[in-house]
Amino acid sequence: MTTSSPDTAVASSFEAVRRRIARACRIAGRDASGVVLTAVTKTQPDEALAAALTAGQRVFGENRVQEAEAHWATRRDTPGLELRLIGPLQTNKAVEAVALFDVIETLDRPKLADALAAASTKTGRAPRVLVQVNTGAEPQKAGTLPEEADDMIAHARSLGLNVEGLMCIPPVEEAPGPHFALLRKIARRNGLSVLSMGMSGDYETAIRFGATHVRIGSALFGERN
């Protein structure tokens, strides 16, 4: 009996997830081209990254600057590659993050906005940014509170940061729909078009509420090590 190679297994997972995204878009009356699949590669081995690239994936999400540098230093010139920081960022890592990432999804406080603006001036790079909103007001979770989101967006814009949207991670014990709806409401009133919301367990719901980017890890690569 033969077993599938890692490349074949990963390619099959990508195909399955893309089919589900397309189906969710059809149900929601949306064009599937309006939803970007971000493959979450934190803690994944080099073989998984190679297999994902072979499967045609070009948008990747990483949680830590140092791990992302190790993952992508030799692949940074891959045509079409887009790296997105989806984990919390310390201000002392702002320069490294701005130098490496195309998009930083976890802007959550004025001090970090200041650091990113300074890093952009220093490096000459200006990654797009998303404001992370802590829709569940969870004390252990990063993100600006919903009632403070408008001020956070305005502050980032005043610094010249390219704020293109919002990101959230709903509480695991709650239905995600209301959280996605809240994020969409905040985005609309601030004229933002990008919504990074939905992970392996709820991305089809997120698409129904307008997600433009879904962050998928375990459904593509299996449970993290």
C-alpha cells in the first residue's frame, strides 16, 4: 500500500480548503476572488512551506518575527510572495517587522503605531497595516477595544500609516458571527475595505460576514507541533 507524499497531502488540503472557500462565497453571493487565503505557517517545518509553495500558495501568515525570518530568508524573492504578521508585535521588533512583512495585521495600541511609523522612516518600507480589534474584550488577548477602535485608526492614519483594514480573533467559547459583524461595522464607518477574520474552524462563517482574508493553519497543515 502506498502513502501520499507530504507535497501531495498538502496540495490536497489546499484544494479542499479552496473548494470550501468557493462554496462559502457562492452561498454568500460573493465572488471567490474577493477572499484571500492566508496560509498560517507558524511552527511548520521547511517541507510544509515548500509543499505550500509547490501547491501555488503565495500569501502566508506568521506569528513571530524571528521565526518568519528563519522560514522566509532564503525565499523572500519568490515571485508574488506576500508575508503577513498575524501575531502580537513588540515595539522593539518594529524595525525588523517593517523590513520583512508586507502587511502587519496586529496594530493594537498607539505606542506600536508610533514605533511602526518610525521604523518605516528608518527602513524606507511602508507595509500595509490592519488594526486588531479585541471584539470580545478579553483581558488576555491583544487588540484595541471596540469602543477605542475609531481613535486607534485615526491615530495610525495621522502618522501616515497605510491602514487598510481590521483583524479580529473571536472568543473561542462564543459564536463568531456577532464578532465578525461588529468588525464589519467598525470597518464600514471608518471607510476600510479589508477584513481579516476567520480561521480553520469558522472561516466559512467569516466569509458570510464579509471577510476578505481568512487565516488558515491546521486545516491545511494539520495540528501544530
